Amino acid sequence: MDNMAEFAKRLKAQREKLGLTQAQLAEKIGVSSQTISAYEKNCNGEKGKTPTLDKVISIAQTLGLSIDYLCGQDSCEKECEFETIAEVINCITKIGGKIRCYASTRIVPLDPEECFEIPLNENGDTEAVTTKEVAVLVLDNNFLAWYFRDRNKITSLFQDGIIDKDLYQTILDGELAKFSQFPIVPLPVSQRGKPVIGIDRGVDYPLD
């Protein structure tokens, strides 16, 4: 495996971030704690042990990381870096080719600090702008619904100060790891040939 030092560094960093000891991680993937220690030695410039492909897969799933990222690649992060709105639209369109999507817009209130006045005439009359139009994208997928339902509960705990940022991120990493075993099911034949993003006819989608 190339770049074993980066693999070892990311393995150790994520293991510690999740609060796992070497023995706990070892038990989860079916190796000894000495084996995990040998994997992590590579990040210190020492000659460590190289894991087999099946162990890399097990480690990645247990730690909630992609195999590419764990093995030293940053491709997953670069794919999420957008510089223009067109790039965001293209990404959403690609998602629509895998998961049924519906889009619409909605008028929502501005936060008080975002409200502003616009001039109406030369007499100094103004009108308050208190709303804005936002895009609403509906993803028709049960697994995503379950994930975001639980994520919203966890986010509420974080926003209310019940859990701190580290615990919040640890829980999210654990939740994400659960879904690594579920592949994307191809769209049914009846959906092929249709626009990848349909028109959302719903009118009551809460944003909070």
C-alpha cells in the first residue's frame, strides 16, 4: 500500500477522535491490539505493518471513513469543494441520476439581523424586506430520511448545549458509518428517461 505513513496517521487520528482504544478497534475488526499498534507505527517513521485489503475495508467502515481518504487520498474532500453555483447545480444533477429528486422554491422569513429597507421613492419612503426565496430539494430515499431525522435530533442537542462539539462530531461519524453498508439501488426502469430532477408539488416542508 502506498503512503503508509498517511494511512497510519489518519487511522490513529480517527480512532482517537471516536474515543476508541487500540484494543477496542482491534476487537471490532478481528485482529489483536498489537496489530493495530503495528499499523500506527508507520506514522512515526518506524517500520510498521501493512494491512490486507479486507482489513483496510473493515477499518474504514468501523471508523466511518472512505477507503480513499484513509489511504491518503483527498479526492472525497476535493469533490465537495465548489467555487461556482454551476458546480453545485452539476453536483445536484449527478445525485438526481442516482436518487429520485424533486425541487421547488419557498419563501421563508429572514433572521431579524438580515432584514433591510429598500427605497420606494424620492420622498424617503421605504419598504422592509423580511423574507427571501430559497431552493428546496427533496431526496426520495428512506435511508437518507432516517439519517437526517436522527441527525436533526443530535444537532438539536448540540445547539441546546447538551453535548459539546467533539461529542456531536463523534456521534455523527458513528451514524455515518452505519450507512456505509447500504449501496445505492438503481432507479426503477419507470424513472429512466425522465428529468433527473422533477417538480416538487409539496408546499409544507419545514426547514428547521
